[in-house]
Amino acid sequence: MAGPLAGFRVLDLSRILAGPWASQMLADLGAEVIKIERPGSGDDTRGWGPPYMPDEEGRPTSESAYFHGANRGKRSVCINMSQTEGQSLIQELACHCDVLIENFKVGGLKKYGLDYDSLKAINPALVYCSITGFGQTGPYAARAGYDFMIQAMGGMMSVTGEADGQPMKIGVALADVLTGLYAANAIQAALIHQRASGEGQYIDMALLDVQVATLANQAMNYLASGNNPGRLGNAHPNIVPYQAFQTGDGHIILAVGNDAQFERFCELAGRQDLAADERFRKNSDRVKHRLELIPQIADIMLQKSSAQWLEALNAKGIPCGPINNIGEVFDDPQVESRGLRLELEHPLAGSVASVANPIRLSQTPIEYRQAPPLLGQHTDEVLGRLLSLDAMALAQLRAEGTIA
């Protein structure tokens, strides 16, 4: 069964993570995604290793694991954008596409005739999505933007880490990933408008905008109170107890989300006096008096092993969980049951592991058509099919260094 975006075609001029994450989402949903790459090196992340994906004998290939995380289901076409002939090829491809995604610096594609105004003139229905660090306007528009610095500038690091420690970034490039998800949402909204009106439009996505927007409750805590939230380590600013606790042999998460759950926890722990204490009966009171409550709960949690606590808490319907490393994540029976690890066919490796898309559609399910492509794997096929270039024309372009 074809995916919900079957019939749509995306021209992907983006590199690294935010843009490729968006285009991978669109590919998973059924769109044809044509990834334009530089001859020779391709997307920067192809070289971002080790680790590299292993071949059938377990030896590392030239394909980085990082690249494989964001380029599933795409067709790789190598075109030299610095050549006039290469620019013309991309312009022609844009005439056959519904969407273009790019993450060049502001104004960086204008000299190639690949900016929105230039392509809109030849394809008015084109949905054109630009992804930059700071957006197309404002005093920082010309600056390059990277996930790490965006997490810092956008406030995320100010609320991440231990209270008496350094500000910390999140262990995944989440500003990039979230920008990719927002971009995919925006593109699909623009495609709905395109189908209704015949008009394309320009989408301006900025990592900093997304980082600020996804501060979520922490942003609202500030806007409501005027007080800057601080770092609380693994604790929650608005819910208590909701954090990691040391047990007799490790650590677990205790995530008490309401007063009834707190009462059940106190009963399980044999400390009904805590639930009856006026300082702790309601969550708002527990937040105010967390410094008095948390040490008492910490002492309680040391009395049993992690396994004992997890079994007892789950039996009482009290939210909790282990702190898994990534190997333990993929061995978890729930993760295995949901099929979150994939094996995809690959021309060098035979098959490669991948992480499944979490979207589950009942009528138009995700289809995984292919592993991330080799560099230039589909150059001849795409240019022949869409631009009607024959073998002689392709050979000439290759000899001139326009394609690879």
C-alpha cells in the first residue's frame, strides 16, 4: 500500500541533520526524495565517523552510522552545483518536484539561481523550505547556527544539568531533530494548501525559533512568574517527586504525577505519615517543600534493589522505570515488540540496522523502501527518468565533471 505522501516529490539540497531529518520523514511517509550531493564527498555526515556501518563480514564500510541515521529511503544524485550546467540540472529537477528543502546560509543559493524567487518563476507550485540557524530575518540572520550553540542560546542548557554543576547540552542534537520535525509538519501543511490552490509558498525555519518554542513548560514558567527556571538535575520544576533516585543497587526513575499516586507510593513505602503531612498532601505543596521531602524519599528508595522497586511500583500503578543504556533499550521487550529496530537491504553491507519511524498509521502505514543510498547511487536513473537524458548525454556530463 502506498504511503500517504505517495506521488509527491522532494528535492533535498540539505546536509547534516535538520534538513535530512525532515526529508527522511517525508520519505518514510511515501514521498520520493531526491538528495542532491556534492561529487566526491557528498553530505558532510558521510564522513562523520567512526563508527561506520559494517559490511556482511563485520568490517567497517565507508558509510558512517551518523549518515545512516537521517537518510533512509532517499535517492542520491551527485551534481556539481558550482558549474552552470549543474545549476541548470537542479533547476530542471525543481520543475518536476513539489518540495525543495535547503539549509544553505541566508542568500547562499541566489548566485546559483536556486533561491526561492528564481525557482518560483519556473515552478509557481513549489513549496520551498529553508532551514537556517537564525532564520531569514533579524540581526543574527547571517550567522551560521549549530545545534550545540542553539541549545545554549535558546535556553535549553540553562535548565539542563545539576543545580551546582555546569550547564549541559542534551545528549542528542535535539534542536536539529525538532527543527526537522517542525519542517516536515510545515511542508505537509503547505502541500495541503498547494493541492487546494495550486500555489506553492516559502517556509522559513530557524533552529533558534524551534529551540525557544520547545522550551515548553519552562518557557511558560518564566513568562508566568518572571523568574528564570534553574537547573534541577533529574528533578522536575512543577512535579514532586518526579526524578531519579538511588536504590540499593543502582538508580531508577520515580515519576509520581498526581496526589493519588503519591498516596499509593507512601502506602507501599510504609510511610503514610508523608501523605498525611500538610506540607506534602498536594503536589503544589510538595513543590514548595521539595527540600524537606526529597531526602526522606531518597532514604526510602535505598532500602530495596532497583528490580524490587520496579516490580512493586508497577504492581501499584505508580509510574517508574529503569535507566537503560542504549543497548538495553533495544533489548527491552516493549521496544522489541514495537519493532523499533529495522534491518534494511544495502548494496555494500547486505543489510543494515536502522531505527523505525514511530508513526503508526492504520490505513497508510510507513513503508521502508531502501537503506540510505550510496553516494551518487541514483544519478543516472533519476536524470534519465525525469530529464530524459540518455546514456550519451549522461556520459558527456560525467566527463565534464557536472555529475558523478
